[in-house]
Amino acid sequence: MKSIAQFYTWYWIIYFPTCIAFNDLSGFGYVDEVMTIILIGYTIMQYNNPSTNRFPWKEYKVFLGILAFYVIYSLIMAVGYPGGVWLDFVQYIRPFSIIYCTWILNPRFTNRQQKWMLGTMILTSVVWLFYHPAVAEGMEKNAVIGQLAICSAMAYFLFSKDTKRNLWIALLIAGIGLLGAKFKFIGEFVTFVLLLFYVKERFNFKSGKTILYLALLTVAVLFFTWTQFDIYYVSGWDNSNMARPMTYKTSLKILKDYFPLGSGMGTFASFGSWQYYSPLYYKYELNHIWGLNEGGGFICDAFYPALAQFGVIGVILFGIFWKRRLIGFNQISDLKYYKVAMMAFFCLAIEQTADSSFLSGKGMGYCMLIGLCLNANRNMGIEEKVLYKKPKRRGVPPLKNEEVSN
């Protein structure tokens, strides 16, 4: 247990500066891939460790099987290029593996380890702003500070005592992200505030009250982000020369034309289809649109259109994955862990409308927090049983290892 916590503490400390803050520096470009391989490898090494959570293993193996199937399907279909398929494989294995591996490893941190992790996150944000003075002065837009700030705020809220003072400190940390002036972060910030201060119980997705809450949340997010949302998804929807709306509209055509399994990995709106320019951009006459032309920077600018690569079946499977996570969130008895899990979920849901960081190193932080929160109930049970072990000297028989780890 201690070795896992030590490993994950160092993993966390290395991750935030290298995979979010300074990933664009020379020599740091592949750090997120290396970090993913290290986490997967370490998790496999801990397969028989009784302090880990074995419950997620079955689902993780199913996920790996599905991903392997789509790799084979994509190579056989040959709509795109093999290089694009393998690049997408590296991209898609990352976020799901981070969630599953963190969930399996179930690191339980000491107060000192939590302070080191928080200190690293906050120091990273300060250093990043120092090297980007235009952002600090509100003169330049940049999504990085928003991702750093919101993850730091969620971690601070999770690791600190449940006091009003700490709520306001968490809000202040999250507010640093507003310096980046990205419209999607404003939506995330509004969601963070509402969940932090106003949600007093778990959502019951079958109740009218919850539907009303979510409707009000949607209205609040749209109110603060309407200008940019309108440009891309309302008034700009019929503009055939705007990259982002065209990727969304074309993804619907691909779902129909390549029913039911999609066009295959590395073919559309993904990093692989950008690096190995996919023939689909010519087929659907997107190659003349600025940003979607060969070498264009807006090919993988939003996550959801890329789901067309996996077809209707893939979209359904993606929905099942998150449905299972939401069910798991709703079973978390500690409201603090529940809130952080929902914050991470909503932030990812909002951010991926105009970004694909879920598949990059920048999205790993949200996934790590989700994995931690999924273990909340299990750890509460373990802590209670450990407390019962203490009276051993008074003649109380110790618990068996199986009782402690289950």
C-alpha cells in the first residue's frame, strides 16, 4: 500500500509540470505517452497485490479487447493509413487506462504526500504564468492555465478539510484559470462553482428535481459562454467554411456512410488523421476549408466528431462507459468525493466540445481524479476495518487479510 502511494505521489508530481504546463517545450512532446506506459506497466506489476482494487480489472480487459478489435478493423478497412491507426491507438488507450489504472491501484495518500502534490500543482501554475506574462496580464488566450487551475482546485477541495475557508480557497485557485479567457473554461468554472457551493445531495437522474438542476446548469453555462457558442454551433452552424461546425456535421455523414462500425481509427477528426492526412477530407470536400486542409490545425480541435471513426456501435459503447461511471459516482457516500467526480465529468464533457485534450496528456489530470474518487467507498470501508484492528493487544482477534482488502 505504501509503495503504491509513493509511486503515485511521484507520478502526480512529475505529471503536472511535464504533461500539462510545459508539454510544448522541446523534448517534452512524448512525456505523456511515456507516463501512460509507465502507469500501465506498474499496474500490471501490481496485479496480485492484495491492497489494490481488483474489481475494475474485468472491465479494463474488456476495454482493451474492444480497442484491439477496432485497431484490427481499421487496418482491414484501410480507409486511412496504418500510421494514423497506431497514432490513434496511443491516443485512445491513454484516458481510459489512466482511469482504470488509478482505480485499480487505489493509492491512499498521507497528509504529507497530499501537501506535496498540491504544492507541485500550485507552484506549476505560478511558474507557468511567470513564463507567459501576456496571459497573466489578460492580454492572451491560452487553455493551459485553465486546465492547471481547475485540476488544482478540485485536488485542493478533495485533499483539504471541509470548511468554508477551504471552499473559498478552492474557488480562488479555480479563478486563476479565467486569465486564459477561453470560453469553454468559463463553462467549466460556472459548473465548478455550482457544484462546489450549491449541490447538497447526489443527483437522481430519474427525478424531475435533478432534471431541473441540470437544465439550470446548462442555462448558466450557456449564459456565460453564449457568444462563442453561438459563433460555432448556432449562427455558424450553416457556415460551410468554418472548421469546427463542419467536423460535427460531417461526423454525422460518416456515421451513416460507415454504419455500424465507423470509418476506422486514424480517419477523421483525430490526431492520426491529421498527421497522416486522411482521404476522408477529400471525399467529403473538407480539404479546401481553412484549418481542415492538409496540415491544418483544426482537424482534431474537438473530441466528439472523432467518435464517428468508431461508428454507431462505438458511440453506444462510449455512452455505456460513462453511464457506468455515473452510476459509480452516485454510489459514492462521501459527498466531497462525489462532487469532485462530477466536476471532472462535467469539465471533460464541456471541454471536449471544442478541444480534444481528453485524448492528450492535458486530460490525464481529470482522469486521475476520477480514478481516485471511484475508490472512496472502498477506502472508507478499509479505514473502518483498520481501526478495528487496533484493539489487538486487548485480546480482540485480528482481521484476516481477505476481510481487510475486500
